[in-house]
Amino acid sequence: MLLAVDVGNSTTSIGLFRESRELCFLASLNTDSRKTADQISIDLMNLFALYGHSHREVTGAILCSVVPPLNFMMEKALARLLGRPPMVVSPGIRTGLNIRLSVQAQMGADIVADAVAALERFAPPIVTIDMGTATTIGVITEGRTYEGGLLLPGVGVSLEALSHSAAQLPDISIQRPKALIGRTTEECMRAGIVYGTACMLDGIIDRIRDEFRGRVVTAVATGGNAPVIVRYCRNEIVYDKYLLMNGLWSIYQKNCQSTAERS
């Protein structure tokens, strides 16, 4: 079995795959850079117990992280728990992507995984949208080329900034708005953040499509906030909850195959 770990700014996602690529479970923990390797190991063992599996079933692990202060402890915890260090998505790892960024090392490991998985499902050009703490939009073209993208504040970050910067605005959760035009402060805020984000995505997708002079462009979204927002977009956007996890599975297989070919 393969253990895939994605350390995000707000949450850490943990997925366990069978050899057939079937996902046994996908769980989330709060990301806390203060935790020691022992605490992380205990968290992981508790997840295995919760979902009825044993860490002894794991034959390999892959780690994807956008929180550098936590990388050392996470790698140490995985090595201690599984008896071997994890594969880490970092510069130099085999992905099959042609990355056209000026500084390739600046491309987030999570965006790499999204792009790899998107190319397995769709023909380019592809727009990937990852809606987590930040909303990251990527553009993939022929030749498995990652052209670049856009980076914006995430839905939660925007809503938190609005509540904290305006004294009379309350903290609210991200939920489906009752209507476009709100009748209370909370309804106005919820409608504004949901419809506003949906319109923003529509506008960006339209402009990216213009860059391709009317060609068919496929948009795929993932991330915790995507299900709430995508349903209000006028462009067709495919929601894939497991996009990043499937990308990690593919990257792991590519690099295991590469190692076997060299040996």
C-alpha cells in the first residue's frame, strides 16, 4: 500500500492507496508546524486505527508539502513509523511535466501533483484550480507543458480579512448562500464571497480561453472550498476531490519505475 501525504497551509491530507490505485481512505488533520515527529507519528497511527488499517501494510510513502518548517519533522515521523523515508515531491523528481516557469523550484509541490493528475484525465489545454488557503490557477498546454498561472487569496482568507478588517462584520462560515441578494449582514457576506469568487473564476477562465483563440479548454477544480464555489460558476468546471492524491500516486509510480529501469 502507498501512503500519500499532502501538507497544506491549513490542513494536511492523508490518503492510503491499494496497489490497484483504490483509495482506502482520505483523511485530514490540522497543519501544525509546532508538532514533533512523535506527535505526528501518533496522529498517523490514530488515523490508521480509525479507518481499520495498520501502518505495517504500507510499502511506500510520498510526501508533498508547501510548509517548509514542517518538512523535517514530517519526513522523520514517516521514516520512524514506516521504517523507510518517504519519497518527497521536490525539484529533480520525475513528473513528466515540462515546466516553463522562470524559476522552476518556485512551483508548489501540490500544483505539480494537480497537473500530473489532470493530464491523465483530460487533453490539454487544461486549467487547474486548487482552492485551499490560496486559490492557485494553472495552465497546461500540449507537450505536457505547464505554462504558469495565477495566485489569489483563498476563499477563507478573503472572508477572514473582511471580518477582521471591518468592525461590524461577524465571522461566518463558507456555505451556500440563500440568494444572490442578501437580506441580512451574514447573507450579504456569504453571497458576496461565493458569487464573487465564482464570477472571478468565470472571468479568468474566459480570459484564458481567449488566449487560446476559442479552442476547447477544460477546467478542473479541487480543494476544500471548490464544491461550494464551482456550482455557481457559469463555465463548466469539473470538480475532482481526489485530483491531488491521484497525482501523488502517479508521481510515485513514475519514480519507482525510473529507479527499477536504472537498476
